[in-house]
Amino acid sequence: MALYLVESILTGAVKDKEVFEKKVSEIREELSKNSANLIEVQVSKDFSRAFFIFESEGRNIINDRLRRLGIPVTLIKPVRLVGKDIEEVKKEADTVNYVVEWNLPENLTMEEYLDRKKKNSVHYAEVPEVTFSRTYVCEDMTKCLCFYHAPDEQAVKKAREAVKAPIDTVTEILPNK
């Protein structure tokens, strides 16, 4: 089974954690009937955006079921998990509160990306107040999402500078715990 990133602009459909958690339960139930699993979901603190990671045989099942449940799909792409094992993510072993989106430069290969990440990740130690958790890299090499736990957005930016990684968007997300 492959991993898929789904991004959704919620446009006022969800206004609080209780409503969001109910919607996530509906998603889990509906997709589990179709051999698709919701691995994780992160929602922006203002409930305007959500990032879902699914495990599924194909994107069409995910797309169809989410639309049927009234969840707008603005992006759906196969991704690779970097920095953590999928079983660790499934156990929700950590709490993150920021996601960084980086639209990858053209002609960057997955191998080059992974080499760069391996070389530069040691510099996270220069910003001990920030904990890098994991990255999802789109298989088509268009973008990646990096998840962090940090005291504030400025600290996340400092960590990204330390590892020489650009930022297109930083979103504060609602912690799971």
C-alpha cells in the first residue's frame, strides 16, 4: 500500500476541535470499509486547513470518500515518509505543533533530497528548542511537509536556517495531545 498526502482547505466547515474530531472519526470509519487507513491528520490552529496522510491502494478511493463526506480535497499525492518509521507515526508517539511546506526546486531528485537532508540534519542540534519529527516528500518531487515541535514560529524558522532548508509556508497546527 502507498502513502498519500491529502490537503484540504476547510473554508469554515469546521470551527472547533470537537467538530473536527467527529469528522475525522467519520473519515476513519468510511475509509476503513474500503481498505484505506488514515495514518495521521494535522489541522491548523484556526481550522482553516487540514493535512491528512492515508495508506491505500489508490488515490481514487480516498478522493471519492472524502468528497462524499464533504471534505474538500485541494491536493492528493503519493508521498514518502522520511525521518520516522510508519509504525511510530501510527502510534502517535509525539506531538507536533508546526508544519513547514517547501515547494521543491525543479530537477531535484529524491536521492539528492535525501542526501541533502542527511548531510544537513545534524545542524538541528544548533536549535535545541526545536524538535524535528518527520517529513512527507511527494513522490513527484514537487513539495514536502516537515513537522516540528517548537515554542514558536520564529524558532521553526531558525531551525530551517540551521539546516539550510527553505520555507514556503509555516502553519501552526493544533497539537494532538
